[in-house]
Amino acid sequence: MPIHNSDVANIFNQVADLLDIEGANIFRIRAYRDAARTVKGLSKRVEDMVKEKEDLQELPGIGKDLAKKIEEIVETGSLEFLEEIKKRTNPELAKMLSISGLGPKKVSKINKELEVENLEQLQEAAEKHKIQELEGFGKKSEEKILKALKTKKEEAPRSKLISAEEIAEPLFEYLEDDENVDKIAFAGSYRRHKETVGDLDILVTSENPKEVMEHFTSYEDVENIQAKGKTKSTVILRSGFQVDLRVVEKESYGAALLYFTGSKAHNIKLRNLALDIDLKINEYGVFKNDDDKIAGKTEEEIYDIFDMPYIEPELREDRGEVEAAREGNLPDLITPDDIKGDLQAHSTHSDGRNSLQEMVKAAKERGYEYFAITDHSQSVRVANGLDEKRLGKEIDEIDKMNEKIDGIQILKSCEVDILKDGSLDLDDSILKELDFVLCAIHSYFDLSAEDQTRRILKAMDNKYFNILAHPTGRKIGERKPYDFDMEKIMEAAKERNCILEIDAHPVRLDINDHYAKMSKDMGVKISISTDAHAKNELAYMKYGVWQARRGWLEKDDVINTRKWKELEKIFKR
DNA sequence: GCCGTTTTCGGCCCGACTGTTTTCAGTCG
């Protein structure tokens, strides 16, 4: 059975939860959580690292003990230490930690004094008003627990960035309209353009924080006010989204923005740097001798104290950006304006909702120099895929359009299916007529990692193979990536001058930020394309660029920032 | 449990809000 990085992370998080309830040393618990996060965020498979006898202790936050535990998990699929804790402490108790307002101390107390072992018994105890009798609890705590139990089932998991955007933008406008609001900005993972967003963080400067809070909590979409203070409020919107609003004075704007943008790991890194030189950072500024404020108005000013240039929010994940900044090696990140054309889009010839002409017109309006039509090939029957004959007709149609149209070049392409055995779905005789060939997997997602890797490698052997589209096949919140060896695919791509795609569709965002960084480290070029099935979806490009930025990509790492003449050379592999 | 151009022991980010207290612990981000 393959052991995924997320399996290791889950085991470590379970250990942390249970140790927490047992009241273990908080820093020991943190070590497990940090390790879980490190392993989950690796672009390499920890299973492969163990097999190749790589030194796990090189990883941040992994020492002798945790390295050994990772090896044990990889080799046996489980961790004896976790099983031991489970004998002492009921693992069901960990589920109670997900109840808002219940932490390890309270769970432990409820467990010990009321003999509550699971969520059902918790509900029963609350309904019988046993909870409010406990010391440290009261009526309100009990009501809160009951309410949380009720909504738990419909609790929203992290939302896709695009869904968050739909909620965030109108709220932003509403707040902006308040005359008491001076500066306003998003912070948190939304500002870091993470592919999923847990809650929204908004930062405001104002002379009248009380009025701002009043305005915020009376927003028409607010369903529930979780907390309302002078400087901080939390609400739940009808959509289930949690929104945190913080108000600070303008002298602290930079420090607060830095702090609330996170990531948490990035912040901790900076704070530790500060401690090294006897400074203290909090959301109000950078302080010397405890109360002597030396920075805080802008983020730039704060980074400057540590001799660092401004670090873009997308990079703030503690993946080496602080070190890179200090060494002057930060990437000059790609921007949406660098994109010269879209290399994946569909028309009504296969499963698109707009005609070829409509798609091309929309691409031209976006100011692109070139635009590829990549309708599906024949074996994707549900998408009305093209056979050689129909693709031939589309090629003729595009040739005629190119003769007539000015200012944009329409590229002839096709999203060719990679069949189960690794052969391509269309004959070479037609592939050679195309400007480039996009290849993708749309079937047999559950092959073993070995077979799936072999399948893709074989497809890449075809000299007309240019771009591997949505390489992992994952759909956020819907479908896991198929199992294969990404490192081998990247090595092969580099060897054969093949390109990996960042599919910018907000549901796909495939490859993800970790793999994007890995491709950069390995010297594999990337294309960013929208996979648009309608003309309005050409606007998805920004999500792909944001993902690329999170993967440290610069203009030069992405092929469709180049002119067609240069691109043409790349495609002749 | 991890980590170290002051340390192999003794630290480990920091502050707001809530609910319960009556000065604070617990939780959260």
C-alpha cells in the first residue's frame, strides 16, 4: 500500500491532538504539528525519500525521533506510538476539538468529570445541562456547544479561491463605502492567493473603530456575530464563510497587514529573526527595548529592518523565501500582464459553449498575441471529441480565419487523449499539421503509480507531444490526483523538451504551487492556460498566474510569456 | 520534540476576545 505524505501528516496530527488532550508539553505537541505541515507541503514523496535513504533530518522541524517515526509509518503503514496513546486516550475525543470554543483543556475536563467519550454523549450532556454545572463553564458555553454540534454537519470546508472571491468582493465594497474606513485591505490566505480559502481576513485603518465594527456586523449577509470587540470582530455569513475584521491605527497598518496576511509560519520566522537581534514584532509594529517603536507603517519598512526586500504575499509560506530574501535571491515573480496568449481553450467543435469565432474574438479583446484552440480528441466521447477528419476540417477553418484576422494569431492545436497504453488518440499524420500538441489523461485514473507513470512517459516519447495538460488530474474538493511519480515525469519532460501545464481553471489549478516550484528547481518549463470552455472563462488566467507566483515562477519560467517565434522553436522538440 | 556564530540545556510568537471570573484561563488566529 502506498503511503502518501498526507497519511504521515494525518498520523502526526492525530498524535498532536491526543497529546494535547492529555495535557502534554505544548512544544512537543507543536513539534508534531510542525512536522505534519512540513511533510504535507513537500513536493517529493516522503515514501520515496525513505526508499532512497535520503536524510529526513535535513527537513526543517524533523529531528532524530520524528525521522524514525516517519520511516516506521512508511514501512508499516502505522505508528506504534499513536496506537499506544489511543489505548490511554479515546481517539473519539479528538473530534470534540473541532467544536468551536472547545480546546484540549475543556475537552479533557468534560471527559474526566462527565465521562463523555464522543460527540453523541457531548450532545446528551449539553441537553441535560450538565455542562454548565462544570467549573469554568456556564450557560453560554453550553449553548455554544449545542449550536456548534447542530451546524457541524453542514460546516463548510475550505472554499475554492473563486468562491471566496464571490463573497469577498461585495463585502469589500460595502466596507469601503463606510466613511469611517480609511485604508482597507484583504489579508490572510486570500491575499496570498492560496487555491483554497478557509476564512476571510480584512484589515482596516480608522479613527472610529467602534463605528466600523457596527457597520461591519450589520452587513446584510451576516448570519451570526461570533465576537465583537473594539479592534476585532468575527462574523459568520449566510454562505457559511467566517470573516474576521481587524481595525488598527494607520501607524500600525504595515505591521498588522504583515501579521494578518501570514502565513503563520512566515510570521514565526520573522519574529524569531527579530528576537535574535533583540527586537519584538507584533501586529502594532517592530519594537526595541519593549516599547520603542522603530517600524510598522508599511510592510516594506519592516522587511527593511531585516535587510530584506519586500516579499510578495504569495511567497510567504516559509518555503525558503526569508532565506532567499536575505541572500538577495528572491524571484521576480510573473504577473498577469506577462502573458502573451492562452494555450488551452475549447470551442463548440467539441465541448465548448462558444463558437471558434466567439472565442477568438474574446481572446483578441484581451490583447493576446496568439490564442490556441485545443478541442478534445475522439476518445473523449462525452466531450464530442474530434477524430482526424473533423480536426482536419477545424485546421482548415483556422487557416482561413488567420488569413482574414489581424492582430492575433490563432494556433492550431488539440487536447489529445493519452490512451491507457500510453499511445496518443490521433494519428501522427494529423498531429504534424498542428502548431503544437496538448496531451492529457481523461480515463483510467486508478492505475498503479508505476503503470500511470509508464503511460505518461510513453506518451512523451511521441515527438509531437508538447504540453502535458492538467498533469495530476485533481479537482479541488472533488477528485484526488492520480497516482504517479512526478519526479520521473519532470525528468523526462526536461530531457525531451516537454512542457508541464498550470491549468488555470479555478477548480483544477493543476499543477499546484509545490509542483510548480519543483518544476522550476528541476528546470522544466511551464505553460499557463485557462482550459476555457466559454469566452468568459478566458478570465481564469489570473488564477493560474497566481498559482505560478506561489510556485516562485518568473516570467522566463513560463513559455506563453514569449513571442510566437520563440514559442515555435520550443515546440519543435 | 527540535534546535543552537552567545547555548547540547533551556528556550520555543504574540495578542484579542469570551466567558467565567473578580484577575484570568482557555481558545483562536
